[in-house]
Amino acid sequence: MDNEIKDILIKLLEGQTRLETEINGVKNDIKKNSIKLEAIEKKIDIITEVQTSHKE
């Protein structure tokens, strides 16, 4: 009985560790995507400024 509980706890901890690793990976991906979106937004702003000044 004790071994069964120990095995269950070990599996739970292993699962938790895997989830933490995956969550950290997702957080890194979100951070990278946010940086890319900010760069795209800056480029769009520049394009808008150029087009506006070109119109005038």
C-alpha cells in the first residue's frame, strides 16, 4: 500500500514537472511573439507616416 501511494505521488510530481516545463516553453513563445508584434507595429507606424507625408 505504501509503495502504491509513493508511486502515485512520484507520477504526480513527474507530471507536474512536465507541465511546468511546457508552461515555461509557452511563456517563452508568447514573449517572442510579443516582441515580433511590437516590431511589426513599429513598421506599420512608419509606413503610415511615410504614406501620410507622401500624400501631403
